[in-house]
Amino acid sequence: MAHDSSTTASPARTRRGLPLLLGANAAANLGDGIAKVAFPLLAATVTRDPVLIAGLSAAQFLPWLLLAVLAGALLDRVDRRKAIVLANTARAAAIGGMAVLVLTGSASIWMVYVGALVVGVAEVVADSAANVLVPSVVDRSGLSSASSKLQATEIVGQTFAGGPLGSLTFAVFAAFPFLLTSASFAVGAALMVALAGSFRPERPASDERPNATLRTDLVDGMRWLFANPTMWRLVIAAGGLALTSELAQAQLVLYALEDLELTEAAFGVFGLVGGVGGLAGAAVASRLVDRFRARYVLAGGMGTSGVAFLAMGVSGNPVVSAVLFGVFAAAVVVANVLFATVRYRLVPEELLGRVLGVWRTVVWGMLPVGALLGGWLTTLLGTTSATFAFSGACQVALAVVALVAAASLARRLAKQA
């Protein structure tokens, strides 16, 4: 596979590229975290219709399901750095426009929907581009560390900083979080402007179709994925982990309020502990991925997350359950870092966008399915604790299957070394 020097990580790019990418990703995720709180709060000020409020969450999620594959194909044809700049600029403008509507009292629920959809579409492009840009700014030995740091910027921005900032600034005045979010996206765009060079993936020399259409690119990406059973098994494993964990995660608030008898204020601790656990997982993930065989790290992450949920299912102690939830979050982050590192090492750079698009469509598509099944399961079993136990058992079983199914992973990685 031929690589242009413009898309291969050089020492100079490694020194400047990764810090700039991480800074831009941190700023953008801060904006995402604020927006995910500010939009529902704004919606609640213009309507109390529960269907419209619930529909806003679906609208924010919908672009990932509909556009992830298409965005991935586009990112394999364009300069990925420029894609991040354009997407963050579009988000800054859209959120800035929303702030003006709020300040002038012109915001309606439909305007809120349009704003959320525009931001969601741009998020698909920016987030996907940031992920596929990593191999261009990091040498192969630093891929797992870069994946961990990228996860950490997302956790800090969306879990620790974004949510609290969104609610606090909205309480000051309604337009404040939108102004702050617009500035965050603008900073994210500016940092990527500072990254010099071209980051458009070069097509391999064997590709004799320089005028290939987007459709043929999509077909090529799917063909490559289906012809690589190791990678396809990992896609299924990631989707399975999303499905089985969401069975219980969607019921977390009921678990805390009903089974543990916590107050609404105390429930917030679960989110905080989960964020701490996620950061801890990001801190150790690269060491685990670099030191141990990939299949063992994958199975260990899935198995640990499953055991944590199993234990939550039988625990009646709020402190113990909160700690277990933190363990779950850490284990899932380790698994996600492993998934990302393997993608970077096994997928040709010019196909990364398409493979990531398929990956995220499968994984994100499993989340609403898991949430709905979790609600049905809780009704059937009678308690959310039982749902957590069932979810944990499924994850443990999935870990065993992954351990066997990923037996060829070490050989594939050794060939790519």
C-alpha cells in the first residue's frame, strides 16, 4: 500500500500534530457536553410536551445512524484536517445563531430541533475525522497511547466539564451556554487551522479508478470489511458490548432511585464516579494494549464490565454500586481503546473513514435497541437489579466468545508490525 508523505506521521507532525488534535478534540467535546444539556433545557422552556422533549434526544442521535457510513466515505476522499475545521466552524455558527434566537426571544421548539440536527450532522463529521486523523499525526508505536488520550478528552469534556457548565450557565441566562459552546467549537476549528500540511489520504497505486464515485468507494469499503473476518468479528463484538451494556445502563436512573433508594441529587454521583472510572481506564489502557495480547485485553475488558454489572445486580449498597459502576466505565474504555488501536493497525489508511462509519453505525445502532430491550426486561423481571445481573451475565458470555473468536488477532497484528 502506497502512502504519501503528506499522510504519514513524521517526527515534526508527531510533535505538533497530536497536541493540536487533542486540544481541538477537547474543545469540541466540551462544546458537545454543554450542548447536550443546553438543548433539552431550552426545549423545556418553550414546550412541556413530553413527546417533543423526548424527540429532541432522538434528533440529536439520528445523524449518527443515518450519516456515519456516508461521512466515513467522504473522509476517505477529502483532507481530514479541513473536514474538522469546516465541521467545527459550522457548529460554531449554528450554535451562535441559536444564541441570537434565545437572546431575542425568537426560539421555538422547531428551531431547537433544527439547531440540534445541524450540530449533530457536523458532530458526525468532526468526531469521525478526528478519529481517522490519528495515524497521520502519531507513529505506530504511539497509537494506543493516542487512542487513550482521545478517549480522555471526550470523557473530561462531556462528563466532567460540559454537563455542569451547561446547567450552571443556563441558570445564569439561557443564551450563555450557547455562546460558550459556540466559542468552544471556534477554538476547536482554530487549533486545527494551526496544523499545517495536507491530510488527504492517498489512494493505493493499485486503484486504477481515479474517478471512482462515492458509491463505488462505499462498495469497496464494505467489500474490504467483509473480506477481513478478524475485523468484522471485532465490529460484531463492539456492537454486542454496546447492546448488552445498554440493557442496564438505560435503567441506571431507576436502579439508583428505586432499588438503591437514592435521591435525585445523589444519583448525580453515579455519573461522576463513572467519569472517574473512565479516566482511570484511559490512563491504563495503552499500557495494557501494548503489554498484553489484544484478545486478552478485549476479553478482560468485556469480562470485567460484565462482572461489575453482575455485582451491581446483587448489591444493595449505594457506595459499592457506585464504585462498581466506575469499574464498569474503566473496563469499557479499555475495550474501546483496544478496538481503536486495532482499527488503526489493521485498516488501510485510505479505508479508515468507511470502516469507522460502518463500525459506528453498528455500535450506535445497538444503543437504542438495548435501551428498549432493557425496559422490557425490567418489566418482565420485576426489578432493575435483575436487569443489571442479566446484562452482566451477557457481557461475561460475550467476553468468552470474543476470546475464542479473536484468536487470529495476534497473528494479524504481528503481520502489520
